[in-house]
Amino acid sequence: MNVSSEKLLLAFSGRPVVHGGAAPRPLQFKYRKTVALLGYLASQPRREVRREQLADLLWPGLDMPAGRANLRVVLSDLLAQWRLLGLPEAIQVHREWIAFQPVAGLGTDAELLAPQRPRDMPSAGPLAVWVDLLPSEPDAWLAGAEEGTSEAFVAWLDAQRLRMDAARAAWAAEASPPAAPQEIEPILSVPLPATETAAITLLRVQLPDVAASDRQPSAPALSPLMAAVAFTAQRFDGVVLDVDDAGCTLGFGIDSRHTGQRWQALRCAAGLAAAMPAGQQLSAGATHGWLLVERAPAPHAVGWRMRLVERLAQRAEPGELVCDESMADVAPDFGCLPLGPQRFRGLGREFTLFGCRLDEAVTTLPPGGDFAGSSFFGREALVQSILADLRAPAGGGIHRYCLAGEAGVGKTRTAWECARRWQAQGAPLVWMSGLPEGAAVPWRSLHDLVAGLLGGGAGAAERLARIAGADLPTPAREALLAFLDTRNVGRRQRADLAEGLLHLLHGRGSQPALFVVDDVQWLDPATTEFLLPLAASASQVPLRWLLTHRSGEAQPLPLGGLRTLALAPLDDAAAQAIVQSLPDAASLSPQALRSRIANARGLPLYLLAGSLQPDSASHFNEFCRALLNRLGPLREGMEAAAVLGMLFSLDDLAHICGQELAERAFARALETGLILSRGRGQAAFFHARLREHLLSITPAELLRQHARAAAARTAGQGLHARAAALWEQGGQPDAAAAAWLQAARHAFAEDDICAACDSYARLAALGYLPGVAGIEARILHARALIARHGYGSGEAHALMVELGRMALPPMLDPVIRFDLQMLAYLGSSSQGEADGLDYARRLEASAHSPVQRFAAAWANGNTLFWLGRFAEARVCLEANLALADELDLSERMAHFSSDLVVFARAELAWLLWFVGETAAAEAMVDAAVRTAHASATRQDLCIAQCFRALMAWCRRDQATLAAAAESAWLLADAEGLQFWCGVSGMLVVLAQAHAGMPVDFEAVAAGMAAMQSGYRAAATTEAWFVIDALVACGRHADALAMVEQALAAIDLSEHRYCRMELWRLKSVALAALGRAGESAQALDRAVAAGAAVGARGWLQQWGLSP
């Protein structure tokens, strides 16, 4: 495709389609979440969205590892379809983030309908070229994408749809002739900017001498006050969200990496009060919670908390701050006292208030983080050790520390804990924060520090005199005040400024002051240049230094005598303490608790315990009831709509509750704001929790009635999984079981093994269908479980046992009987058998058709290969490939979850290498990979790449091993194939070990356990992997102990083909341990074992001869 000459437009209205070229091309994704991911990224071009955020948005009910695993599956689906259509490479994938990067020739409808739309799209050319590609009657944007996503994603999608509807309406108005202008609702008359939900802190500032109800033009004297407010807010990472004649509302936590947004808001309130002109006092209110945030063209927030914070500011007297319970854990440390509960008009519930005088506020916590009220885990000994050194007298300890580590590992929290305890003993504390947005602004960090110490405005000079005393030299006093006013200092005045700052620090107490620099990597160069000589002159004023530094970034403050401590993620004990402190810990079973701790291993702190408490459920329920009361008797229509899902159509609603009621309820709900229009006859509930509330208050029998009607409608549309869930909800288990079976078969046909397993699991919970249909369903379920979890997995074994105990009909179809024999062969390792040869022979005896003989030949060759009977295995595998020439792909997959030709060629390739036919082996594995690329399932490509990696490992081809193992692991991980993920993961470990890289042997042991649970007969191969890694890493004693165990049990395992390699590794380990005689004997045993199986290639590889 020549993208430079062809205009392409990604449109997400209805099903995602690529417009342009010969004809529209639909994007055939496997998963609905793939569409949601692409739409979210494409509507925010160039934004690097972290994987953790995407996982939270799309899978809110999963823990972070599971969410990220699902994200990898969806991302793999997206990239596969993207490449299949030959689209430009616009999706950038990084280890930590994903982004959509606009490229020449490719545009999106989200970008085309942006509020500040460019005259040209990202490539070039007139706007009209792109407009012509838009569908004339668009469906709902990202239709159905909100299903199963988080509240934040649903809110963002609602706002995005509203914005695009507004843009379309505006374009329609521009294109209409003047004589017949189109009427547009006021809410849609202006395109809305992109919106998302965010938990931010609001600070409302009421300026003096202006009544709250006065909205007349303000006096000119208020303009400089507004400018001063905005300037001061910026110092604390605040932005102006709203301005009126009574004051302004500030937001904290928008586009900032600062951890303490609530604390910053309170500090900002005190700073603003100190900066007010003499004789004038402001009042302030503060609250924290979720709002819809519009970031462009200017920050703006929407939500009931905007009204609440204004009421709080009105409640405060001049010079006071009032906040609600969302600030309860930080307010007392700021000097706020309880004021009791209070109701505000229009907000519907009581709020517990706290307040204080801003000029009397006493800060009892360091300013660096919003950690008040949260427990501290895992680094108690480290904090005590650091404080012991910092408190030591001169010459008695280390007085300068730097905490270094990755983002989120807990550097700021640890420094904050040190500072809190330092300050609690009455010692002075100075906290300087480096901010990414201030790294290029000269003097930003130092000015923020001085301003925080002195405040601003007319009171700065008085406060300076009170802190520093009368002995502060006049030049130093003038330099401090000038720097505070101008944000700059000349070189001649820097010595005076340094002297003034040292006097300022000395005046804060007789004890040494702790100087904390948080995120030192973001200090601006001017501040850094100033601090270095200041630290060098610290002998006059005792200072202790504590820095935090993000790994991978430059450290611009190399203080003399600085000791750097690298912080690692918390250990399991700390993770357990954190998990047990969470609100739902009491309800966790021991197994669930262990699972959470295992999933938390190595995670940053903010992913484990950084969750915010949801808003009050009672308040939300009151809000929902108020909306529903406006519907009156038409509420029944919306109760039926709630059954249909977040997005529904008027036609579907009419099918459930009748045309008249549906139309009236639809129109009324639109009028009240209960639902939002999503195109002609389409609507969506404005919030997922509102729909859940509707379902919870609908009478049970009426809910079942609506669900049954909706299920019949949905089944007719081919949405089997959705119909099955509705049949269950409607109390129709038989219909639900039939629908789940259809959904599972459809997922299997679409190579979605995970979805097939899930659908079959729902079917099993309801009860398989009776008779032959139930037997077939169990067979397909077992086949899906084998593909996902492994041939001998416990999940599949339970189902095989059930099939083995069933009384089969005497006239059962021979094809089904052969399927049962095939399952018995695949699961033979789970049934206590040392090998599956007996099962393979039975399979061969029952084979009558070419398809069955093909499968039986592979089964015999497969088992003989693992037994080390290479000559017999070769005959069977070659017979399998000869039979394959007469069969098509569907016949080759008739009794297995993947193409047996791929497996046979891959195994035969490895066998040929063992017997010394290297060229034939290479050609055969290449053929296996080519066949896998043409297969209907990506599992085949994973299998072929695993065998290619195994061959490369045996011949010590490091480059091919690393590439093939990584490719196989990515495929297995993306498709959710847990068994093959374990195999390929072990191969990745072997590649790392032989490349001299460090190996995590705890992870190796976990991978070995996962492989054993998926294929118990392969214990010898699993041991071989680990032993080879141990030898490569120099752990010869451990390798020797393990190889002796493996050799002692090898005849109890099906995998006996590698006996000679185990003896060779034992020889290597013995030689490294200085036991030369035993090493020579082990090597002789290795040579004899290799010669016995005809492994001439293996003997040549190691330069051995029989």
C-alpha cells in the first residue's frame, strides 16, 4: 500500500472501519476490548498511556498482573489486524506505555472532529479530502466498547461521544445554507474538548470584599489579585479551573507527578493567605474526589464537587479554611479542627467539616507527600538506620544520603517518613521538590523553597525578621526579598542570597536542619549551581542532606560524602502487610491472600496500595433516586433498557416493552439526562453505576421477564455469549446452556482459546447438554483446556475422568469414540502412566479413516520420540506427514486443537538433529514454521518456534535461541497459552543463562512447577532445562544434586530421550567440583547412552565418539 498517495480514515462509528482506497475495510478484531483500546489511543494522539492505566480502565475487576496480561492479549490482536491490513505503523509499543502516533496518509474521525481542528490532517492536503471519507449517517462511536470497562472509561467515552456529536452538529450547521439553518441544542452548539475522569483536589478561594452572590464586573483592583493567585497556585502545582467575580477554583493533581496533591492544596491556601495585601483576607474551601476533567484548550472540571467546594468557601469566615471529610486524614496535621456535620443546598447529604485560621495554621507534617494516615511498610529498619546516622554528631556518621530507585518504588515515601520523624523531635526541616515541569525553568526549585519559608506579599519582610532575627545583615535581607519578588539573582548577589538562606535555616532552631531534596533529577541548573557551594559551606550552619533520585536519570547534585542507597521493591513480608491492611483483607481466603502476595511481588508501591476510596454509596443512591423520580411511571422503560446494557437501541427497547412505552421512556430519559444520545435511535446510560442501580431496584420477576425478551432478541442478532448471559439472568438455564455452547464453538472457530474455555466453563456450571451433545461438548471443552493449560493439566484431567466414567451409547458415532481415545492418550500422563505408548497403540488399533490413521501415526511417533526410540519414531512421523498430503487443514485439526503437521515436522526436525542429519533438520523446522504461519491457530506458530529454540539450544546457537524463545513466549503470553508460556519461558531463561545474564532461579522453579502441572510425563525435560541453567551459571553443586535425582527417576518418566545429556551434564558438574574420576565415568555413560539411541548428531556436537 502506498500510504503517501492514499488517504485513509479510521472511523469508529459502529464497527471500526478503514475508509479510503477501493472500498471500506472493516477491522476484524477478536475482542471488543481491542476496539476500546484502539479508540482510546487514537482519540489522544501522541499521548503515552501507561499500561497500568489501560489495564485499570479496561479490566477494573482484575488485579494488575492479570489486567496487564489481558492487555497483552488485546494488544497482540490489535497489532495482528493492523499488519494484516497493511496500515502505516502508527501504534508505538513500549515496555511501560502505548501510544498512537499520527503518520502521513492516516487520519482518525476523532482527530478530524477535534474542537481545535487543523486545516489539514497530520499528513497534508485540504480538509475536504478527509471530510469526504466520513460516513454520512454515523452509528454510535465505539459502540459497545464500554461493556465490562471501568467507570472512568465509561465516563470518558460518554464525554468523547458528546464532544463528537457536538462537532458533527457544528459542521452540519456550517454546511447548511443560510436560508435553512439547522437547529442545534445549546449543549451541542460548541464542540467539547476531550474529557477524562480524574481524582483531583479542589481549592476554592473567595477573594475579599466580594459577596458570593455578586456576579457583576469586578473592580480593576481585583485583576492583580487574580494574577497573584494564579502565580502562587503554580508554585504548588495547581492550575486555575474556574474564575468568577467572587474568586477562583484551583485544581491539584492535574498533569503533575507530585504525590501530595491534597497537602499541596492546603499549603497553597496558606501561601495565598500570606500573600494577600495588608488588611485583606481571603476565605477558602477544599475537597478531594473524582471529577470529569477537560484538559484542552484550558483545564476545566465538571462535577458536583465544584459546587461543594464553592459552598465550603462560602461557609468559611475571612481568613479561614473549611474542608470536608475527603481531607480528614491530612486536615488535623494542618491545624484544622472538627466543625461538625452540615448540609448544603443542592448536594443532598451531610458533610463532616474541618476548619482553621489560615494565619494560625500549624504544619505538623513535612510538605513532600500526601501520606498522612497511611501505614508505612517494609523499610522500618532502613529509616531507623538513616536517622541514626543523620542525628550523629559531626564526624560520627554519614550525614548525606541519596535514595535511588525506579519510579514508584517508595523513595519519596521513605524520605517523607524520615522527615516526619526528624520533625517530630523538634528539629528543623527544609523540603525542596524537583518537578518535571520546572526542570527547565531557572531558579524554580529554589524560589519555591524560599517562598514556602517566607510566604509572599507585604508580610514576607515581617516573617523574615521573625525567623532570621535582627542579626541578619542588610545585604542578605535585601537579596532574599529581591529574589522572592523577581525570581532571579545576579552573580554578585548570590553570596548575599546564600548568606541570607543560611541565616534563615539557622534561625529555625539550634539543632541541625534536615535538607530534603525530593526528585533531585528534576532540579533546574540554576538551583543546582547555587546549592553546591551552599552544601560546601555547611560547616557554619549544621545541615543534614537527604536526596531522592530516579534511576536512569542524571544526578545533578553530587555532594561530597554522599552515600547512595538503591531501593528495591518490597519483599513478600511487606507485601503481605500491605495486602492485609486493605479494606477487603478480612474477606480473603488464605489461597486468595497468597495469590495477592504472589501477584504483588516486585510491584511498585503505588500499584499495590495506592487506591482511592470510592465516594459515598449512599450519596450516589440519593442522586440516582432523584433522577429516576423525574421519570415517574416511565421508569419501567428504563428498567428494561438497563437489561440491554450500557448502550442500547430504541428498536431493541421496543421489542421488550412495546413501541409506545419505549418511545416515551426514551424521550423522557433523554430530557432528564438519564441517558445520552448516541445517534439516531441509539442511547447510552450516562454512568455505569446508574445502570447497576436500576438493575438492583427492579423487581426480580420483572427483571427475568425483560432478560428473557432481550435474550431472544440478542440471539437473533448472533451475539451468543451476550444472549447466554441474558438467558441465565432470565432464569432459563437450558436456553443459556445452548447459547453458551454456540458461543464456545464460535470462539474456538475464531482461535480464541481463552474465550472458548470461559464459555465452556459457564456451560459446565449450568450442566452439559444430555446425550451425545453433552459428550461432544465435554470433548471440545477438554480440547480447549489442553490447548490452554497443557496435555496433562489438572483442569483437563478432571473432565477426562468424567468422560471415562460415563456410560456411552452402544451406537455412538465412531468419530466420537476416536475423539475419546485421543483425549485418553493426551491425558495419559495425568492418569498415572509412565508413558502413553499403550494409549497410542489403542488409538492406532481404533483408526479406520485416513484422518484417524494420520492422528494415530503422530501419537505413536510423538511417544516413541520422547522415549528415545528415534528410529521407530522417525518411521511414524514420516508416515504422518505422508498421510497429511491427502488431508486439508480442517481434517488435520479434526482430533486436536492445532495442526498435527506442524507438531510432527517440528518433532521430526529435532529428531533429525539428534541423529546427525543437520541439513535435513534445518529444512524440516523451516517447513514447520511455514506451515504454522498458514495455520488457523497461532498455537501452531508457538509450537514451531519452541522446537526451533530447542534445536538452537542443543547446538549452542545463541542468537537463534534468544530470538525463537522470545517469539514463542510473546505468542504464548498474548494468546493465554499457559503451558507453552511455561516452556518458552524456560527457553528464555536458558538463553539468558548462556549469554552470561543473571538468572532468577526462584522464577525458574516456579516455571518448572507450572510445566509439571501441565505435562507431568515431561519431568525429565523440565529437570534438563534447570540443570543446564545451573551449570551455565556456575552452580555445579546444585546441578549435581538435581541431575542425580533426575537420573534416578528417568525410567518413571516418558521423556527418556535426553538420558545421555543428563549424564553429560553430570560429568561437567563433577569435573567443576574436582571429582575427575567420577566425571570420566559419567561421560562414558553419556557416550554409551547416546550411541544406544543413535544420537550421532549429539555425539558430534560435543566431540564424542562411542
